[in-house]
Amino acid sequence: MGSGGSQACGGAKGAASRSLSAGYQRREPEETILHRVVQANLESLLAQHPALPKYVADEFRHYLDCGILSRGFALLECCKCGKSIPIAFSCKTTTFCPSCLTRRMHATAADLVDRVLPVAPYRHWVLAFPAQLRYLLARDAALLARMRQIFLGSVRVWQRAKARALGVKDARTGAIAFTQRFSSRLLLYPHVHCLIPDGVFAVDEAGKVVFREVKPRQEDIEKIVARVVRKAAKVLARIDGDAIEPDALDQMRAQSQQGELPYHLASVEPIGEASGRMLANVDGYSLQAARHLHENDRKGLEFLLRYTLRPPLALERMSELPSGNILIRFKRPQGNGRAAMELTPMALMRRLASLVPPPGSHDTTYHGVFAAHARLRKHLVRPGRKDPESCRSHPGCEPEDGKLSMDPEPRDLLAGLDDRCVEQNPEEKYISWANLLKRVHG
């Protein structure tokens, strides 16, 4: 159909003006701006910083191999028509690859909503650390994990105290934490997002798991962040900062904060600071818990999970200027009206390198009733999906009825958790790629 065909046929506004091309279309990452920047500047970056850790260089090199057929592929053959299609391997890196991180973002969010998180109200907690701690937290994964434990422990203490006041004995809490290392400007900014049920779990006299809602107030947020500051100060007092010698990556992290060219301003008036509702700041530690999700808002829950798992870069917001610099547009204008930033290719490379986590870092962690060996986990979380390779039937690979299977309904926490868990199919298949695409794009 031509460009005016949809209007001539009465098509809706925004409808496609022509049909999609038939057949599989390769991703072609080598045509993207980010791939070209990394390809052209990686060796220069390593030459300027020869003492960079090997895992930083490996992160870039693996990204350059992502989606490139010459670096390895799987040959898929259709059992009906016999046509073969090469599918290039992905890099599976964890720092900035838009393809791998976006795939992980959607798959993890879908798995958490369908399998892990029971139907209950949830709250989004965000803890940011003082600026003087960011370099130390970025280089020390164990210290960052300790700070995360202090934060979640402080929330747990408050929840259990409120539950005891309501007469709930032996209350159990749960949380899933997502550690992000970047800001919207790609600066080093370690902070923790947590999805925490707005209440506690307990076992009643009949042996059933019940949920009791517990909501925080402004004074509770202030008490929690004050406790975090006290606990963190004791941990930091045992660290001799003078004995820490900055390595090549630390020096480059400091250098990466510079080199940003003037902002591109949007045609909007500057916006004031946040109102401060459910927000507390103590000694540079900032804690916010304003976003609350109703127990039936499963779509909102999945959207929030995607936000916490998002990659630092989106290819569609990158463009190359005639000068050779890279313009990165923000998703929305910042509080001062700035809508984009301009970086030189080498400045962009340094900022990406500064975000690479040390080996052994865990960005997503499970706590309380969601932890692997928690006593109540089996009553709240469905069994793990089978490995996708063991779920594929041969030679068809498609569902038996030839249709996409619909996602299961979420579990109703207040309607007999134990009974529903027994009814779950232990042979549930791993979420298929077709179902995931349908879920993301509608």
C-alpha cells in the first residue's frame, strides 16, 4: 500500500502506510551510531589508558561481536519449508549493550510479574548515596552490597515493628533490589531501586499464608534514612580512605565527569525541584518512596520493573552531529529544561567505561520471602521455568494448536496461596520469544 493508501481506505491515524517486508530481518548492529563509535575509538581509549582492567576492555570487545555473523551464529532451519536462517550470537554483556539489556529487561520483568511476585500492593523505594561515596561504591562491590543490606534491613525493621503494633506475630518481609550505576547523563551514580510489598507476610493458625498491609508515612521515611546513615557510618569508619590508591579506572572515572559540552535546551520553562512528598535527605543520603502500586495494577508493576532494569542508552535517542560529536536526547527534559547533551566520541567512551562493574557484582538481588532458601518462598513463588532448550518439541517447535499461548493469570495472594501453588503446572514452559514480543508490543 502506498503512502496515501491508509487514508484512502479509511485507515486510522498512525496506522502503517505499507505492509512489512516478509521474512526475517537481521538486526545489523554495525549500522548503529554506538557500534561505530566503539569500533572507531576503542583502541584509542585503551592506548590513552593502558592500565585499564581487562574486564573493561572485554566488555567493549564483546559488545562489538554482538549480532555480527562473522563472530559466530546458529543456523536455524524451518521444518516446513526447509529454509535456513543464520542467527548471530549476542554478547550477553551487562553494562551498556542496548540489545542484550533490553531483551533482559523485558524477559526479567515478565518473569517477575508472572512467576515471582504475588498479587499484593507494592512500593518503589529509591536510595541514593552521597556524592563523595560514589567512587568508593563503584570500585568495591562488597561495600555496595553491604550498603544495600543496611538499607533493606532498615526497611525490614520498620515493617516488622509496625506489624507487631497491629498484632501480627512472626511477620516476614520481602524485597527485590535493582542496583543501577548510571544517571541520565551517563555519569557514575550508584543507587538502589527496591520493589517492596506494602505489607508483611505471616502464617495464620490454619497454616495459611496471609498478607497484612503496612503503609509508610513521611515520618517513617525520615526514620528509615536516619537509621541507614547511622549504620553506614559505622561501616565506613572501618575503612581507611587514605590507604586506597586510585587505579587507572578510578582516574578515568574522574576524567569522564568532564568533557561534556553545553546542553541543548528544550523550549520549556525550567521546572522546580520535587515537592518532597515521601522523600527524606540526611547527610547526603536520599530516600524516596512516593510511588505506590495497587495490587491489581499488574501492568503498572511490569512497567516499573522495566524502568528499574533499563539500559543506560537508547539507540533511538542518539544522533551524530556534523561535527562528529554525539547528541544524546533525554527521555524527558530535566528540571532546568535541558533536553539533551552533546559529547565527543572519546568522552562517551570514557563514560561507558566508567559504568562497567567489577566482576562478581550482582545488579538484581532477592531478599526475605523472595530469597532462594526462604521458608515461605514455595508458598508465594511458582517453580522456576524449565530451560528453553528442554522445552522445544521437535521437529515443530510451535505450540500444538498453532496459536500463541496466553500468559497465565497472576496469583491472588488473599485467596488461598497454598491451594493455588499446588494447582500450578510444574511443567510450565519457558516464556517463548513470540509470546514475549506479543507482550511487549501488544
